[in-house]
Amino acid sequence: MTSPSIKRRTAVLALAVAAAGSMAGSALAQQPVTLRLHQMLPPQATIPARALTPWAEKVEAESGGRIKVQLFHAMQLGGAPPQLFDQARDGVVDLTWTVLGYTPGRFNKAEVFELPFMSGSAEASSRAFQEYVEQFAADEFRSVKLIAVHTHGPGLFHTKNPVTGLESLRGMKIRGGSRIINNMLTKLGATPVGMPVPAVTEALSKGVIDGTTIPWEVTPALKVSELVKNHTTFAGTTGLYTQTFAFSMNRNAYDRLPADLKKVIDDNSGIETAAMFGRAMDEGDKAGRAIAVKAGNNIVALDVAETQRWRRTAATVETDWVAEMKGKNIDGAKLAAEARALIAKHSR
């Protein structure tokens, strides 16, 4: 028979073991977590400098230093830009920022924001895009913890020879950043050359392309205003096109965090984070344009009548996209209408 004193000693020992386990678990929960963030552009480019780095600093501060974010720029950890989304999904790294159009046919519903003359201000369209994805395209991002999506500002041409109208574009080899943009370039009479944005500098310098479609904000990092001297903009509040981006986290990396650190990530995800990325793009556009102006480059501003010609010609891109989505049992016309309504809502 077990004596009362032995029972008491056993109970005390069990409590001590439990307390030690609890303290160890608490200590483990307090240990800092290091998250590796991988992206394609040099550190001085707009998004790394004005969005990803501030985001990392904010997360570190709000976690009391328990989350450390290591930034790896310009594909330092290997792979190619089209692989970035899967690097986050598969846990190769913890966080990635990338262009959705680099993986054609994968983000079908998200593509609607790339349609010609869809949006203007990056902040407004980024808010709209985040809300749109949450309502209509969340399934396309279920394999990751989505931090935010966003767009860039008005897309335009940067070319060796000036583009002063539709006719002058014909036959030019122009870089496009997604299949939607490449289809648009074809409709407009150019010869599209698809490539990720980091390849633009070399392609221009070697004559592989005659020009590129990118927003103003990325021109300084790519030295575009040094390599070409002509830039063509469009009348109105919307740009020729935009591209879409995703800032994503590995799902398991997020799930492993204790509840309070998950809250830090959650507090730095969603529409306000999307807006912050969009604002960075808008500010970057101003800086990029100012560099071209200071260099004395030729900035062609197409008037309303000429812009309308481009709109009419490019409209068939949307017709093509809607027909393609119908074949995938997606109501593309409805999604385009929803996207425009959200852009209008956030542009007021």
C-alpha cells in the first residue's frame, strides 16, 4: 500500500514537472522567430526600399523584437522570379513578393486588374484589388498566408524611338510583363517580348527589345531613363495597363507562430498594407518621372483623341479574356464590372 507521504511526494513531483514543462513552453514561445523574405529587385527599388523594408521594421517593432525579418534582394536565394510564389508556398523561404503575371493561367480571376485602361492611382487600385481578392479570388491564394496584394500605377511606354501614335508603335519589339499585356501589345501592333522586369536593363542595352512597358517607379532601379530617351503617357486618369503583385507567407511558417505573433502578422496584412504598397508605387512614379525630366528626355503625352484610339483597339483584349474565362466557368464580365466598381469606390 502506498503511504500518504509517498502520494504527496508524487503529486508534488508531478506538479514540478508540469511547471517545468510550462516554463519551457513559455520560454520557447518567447524565442525570436526569423523570417526570410525573398524578392527579385535590387534593394534601392521602390518596393524593397519603401514597402518591404518598412513592413519588416514595423513587424519587428510591434513584436518587441521577437520577429526578425531577413531581406534577400535580387533573387539572392536562387531561382527565377516566376518561382517566387511557389517558394513561399513550398517553404523554401518564409515570405516572397512577386508579380502574379509571371505565372500565366494560374491567377485567372486576379488577372482582371491587368486589363487595358482599368486603373490609375496605385493606392486606390491596390485597395480595390485587395478587397476584390478577398471577395472574389481568395481561392487562388489559399495555399499561402496572403499578406497583401497590390498594383502599380499607370503603365506606359519607354522606348528608343518615340511612340507618338498607334502607327509609330507597329513592329517595335516591346517587353511585356504578363500574358494579358502581351496580348494587348499584339493588338496594338507591337511585337511582344515577355520577360521578368529584372531582365529589362540587359535586354534594352543589347537591343533585344526596342522598348518596355513598366511604370515610372521602377525606371531608376533599371536605369531605363539612361537607356532610352522617350516615354509615352496617356490622357485621362487611367494608365495603359497595370500589373498585379502578391506579398505572401508560407502557411506553415505562419501556423507555427504563437497567437500573439500571429496577431502581429495579421495586423500588418490586408487592405491597409495593400494601400501602403500602392502609396509607395505612387511616390515612386513621381520620383521616376522627375529623373527622366531632369535628364531632358522626351515625354510624349498622347491627347484625348489619340488615347481613345488606343482604348478602342485595346478593348478586344477584354473581350478575349471574358471569352477565355467563360471556358473556365468563370464569369469574366461580372468580375470586370466588380473590379471597376471597387476601383471607383476607392478612387472617390
